[in-house]
Amino acid sequence: MIEKIANAPEKAAERALQRCILPSCRASFGLRERIYVCSRCGGPLEIECELPKNANPGDAESLRKQWLARAASSDPRDRSGVWRYRELLPFEASARVVTLFEGNTPLYDAPRCAQYSGLLALRLKHQGCNPTGSFKDTGMTAAVTQAVLLGARTAICASTGNTAASLAAYSARAGLQCAILLPRGQITASKLAQSMDYGAAIFELDGNFDDCMRLIQELGDDPSIYVANSINPFRIEGQKTVAFELMQQCAWQVPDHIVVPGGNMGNSSALGKGFAELLGLGLLDRLPKLSVIQAEGSAPLAHLFAELQSKKSSRIADIPESLEPVAHPHTLATAIKIGAPVSWRKALRAVLESHGQIIAVSEQEIADAKAIIGRDGIGCEPASATTVAGIRKLVAANHIHSEESVVAVLTGHVLKDPDYVSHYHRGTLAESSGAAGDSTPSHLIAGKFRNAPERVAASKSTILDRLHHAK
Ligand code: F0G
């Protein structure tokens, strides 16, 4: 579905540019330049929009009212939880947007997760309720809209599965060719099935996600190709709107903490940008502390963060030139099995600016947290459960206090990885060593909250007996 934006400021694109985030460079580029890193120094790019507040402080309040009114509008363009916030997006009013009505995801109370984590209350923002079942859709609507504007022939991405499914769907909507590069044998069947169904050209490579990502950066030089990974700053623009929608759902009361999983670090970068823009607009009075949780076997940024903390370095100026990658990342949360995240610098900056934390959690902690989320009646994929596992650790370490308000962002739907769920509950979930090329299961993860099916005789009395004696 391609929709025309109505009512957006006519000159929106003139108010925005692409800028290198490195303090030593800060080069700027037009929105129509098809670049993914700074063409002067190779640094990361982000979109800089002149915020309406700079024109008139009263605009901020009227924006809030307008966004609220749009949520009740039957205009299809307002039904997207991304394009509803179009004043803060770098697209002209005449842009034809590619939408699947992404966003509009629920914010749930999760009392069992709260108790498990040591909190009085915990809310879960479920981005797995997006059209393709993951948070990627909020970014992909913007990236594919930009691909169409630039006249690209092919949209491409490297993926651990969700980016691919999302790009495949949005490309299909736009009539664009879609190509995806996947690490062979490391993608869940459900995610792969989605990309097949949406008609993408699927290339399975021997290697891991980081190898696929390196190849993408080479392919991005081809003029027919548009790269839709989160290195692309337009992706981040779409994903930042999650902060806007969340704040509306919180009635603009800033939570003390926002906790997200970390893989390639696009999500954390985007949320950080979204909250910073709201603060700049005067719509927030402070930033929530943004914390990122990685899986222990794939935690390069958590390692760097710990190193910075041990040196008591927490200034943006202390961010080093490079990140030491994890050469052979491993985790059963395959979505975040990433050793060299491309957006690490933006994410680290957002965490430091908001005084959050970056930590890692074990496979056992992820698996148990996932089962507890399930007990609240909310399904998610393993990577999403790093949040509740991480919150529990951050509470124990006194970084989060029991009475503080906390929102965890769940990133993917439970049906993205049903095998994992089934193995956990049957007690057969096993991790491999992580050594190069070794996928032999070596370490069994205990299903502490196991709930395996039981084979019984087909008799009323047996079933009633089981139910009466159930714990
Ligand atoms: N959760 C899920 C379910 C994901 O699919 C991903 C990333 C993340 C968390 C991490 O988010 O990369 O923005 O830090 N999946 C990417 C993919 C890498 O290809 O689908 P991030």
C-alpha cells in the first residue's frame, strides 16, 4: 500500500539533512544522497531534522494534540503508528509512503515479570505485534519509502531473520525487488518462511551475520541497490517513532527506565534518538535511562561498557574509535547472534547520555525470563526476553530500584521461534560451544519453568484427576 502524506509540512525535506555523528567530522549531506556512512570520513550518519519547537514553542503542544487526534482518525495514513508522527520524519508532504499500518503496538502490565524481576510494576511494549511480527517494520516503512523515492531497483539487507522478513514484506508492497543475505542454518524456520512467502531473493551464505553484513556494505556501492539495514539512517527515523507512541501511551509521564535487547544496535540507537528529540521539543522534562541487554556469547558492547565503567569513563568523548568484535558470536537467541554491531557507537552514545547500562545475560537467564513473560500471557521470541532477564540483574545490582517505573521493549513475536519454546518446556534446549563452525549442542539449558505436554489415556476421570492434582 502506497499512501500520500496529507497535512505534513510542505517543506519537511528542506528542514532535514544527513550528518556524520563523529565530533571530529560532522559533515552534512542532502537527503537524496544514497550513502550509508559519511563519504568524507566513513563515520556513521544520522538524520538531523530541525524540530518545530525552534519555530514556536507552542507548536510542541499542538503536535501532541494532533498526534492524539490522528490515532482516532479513519484516514489510512493516520493508522500507521509511524506516519502519524510525520512532522518529525524527513519526508516531503508529497512522499508516497509504503505502509502496512505498522506500529500501534500494545503496552502491557506484566505483574508476574515484575515480581520475578524484583519490581513493584513492569510494563512491556510489544513490538512483536507489528505486521511481520517484529519491531523492524517501524523502520522498514521509512527505509522502503526512501528506496522508492530514490528510484532504487533492489532493496537488500543482511539479517538474522526479522529484518529480512520485514524488508521482504515492504518491498513486496512497493513492487521492489528484494534480496536478502542470511547466515546459512542460523535462521529460524518461521522467519525464513516469511521471506520466502513475500517473494524475496534469498541468498544463504556460509558464515555468520557479521560476514553477511560486510558483503552488504560492498554491495551498497552498486547504484541499483538500496541497503535497508539499520546502518541506513532512514530506518532509524522510522524506528524512533516507537518512543513517540510509547510516550503517548504513558500519558507523557517519562518512565525511569527503558530496557531493550541489543544486537546490531539499531533499535537502541533509534529509541535514544526518539527520546532525545522529544526532550528537544519540550515534550519531555527528562530522558528515561536507556539500558541495553546482550546475550553473553554475543556481547561486544557490554564488554566495552564494562571496560569504560572500570575506568570511570562515561563521557561521550570517552567513546573509543573502534569496538573489539566477538569473532564467533553464539547464543540461542539467534536474532541477536551478532559480534560486530554496526550501530554500536550511536547506541553507546544514547546509553551514556541517558545514564543507562549495558549488560549481558546468560542463556539460562534468557530462557527462564522468556517463560516468565509467557506466564503473563505474553509471548515473545528469545532475544526479547533478554530485557526481563536484564532487568532482574539490574534490580539485583541496584541500578534499578523496585519502585521505579520500567518499560521493557519486546522485539519479536513468540511464533518467530517455536522450536526454542518447545525445547525449553520439554527440557531439551541445548547450546553449542560457540567455537568456529561448531554447532554441536554441548550444554543443556534447564527448563526451570517447564510445562511439557503429558500423554494420557483418553478418559474423563484421568483428565479430571490430573487437573485436581495440578499445582
Ligand atoms: N530482537 C529481535 C527479535 C531482533 O530480530 C533483533 C535484531 C534484535 C532484537 C536486536 O535489535 O539489531 O536493532 O540491536 N535483528 C536483526 C535482524 C539483526 O536481522 O533481524 P538491534
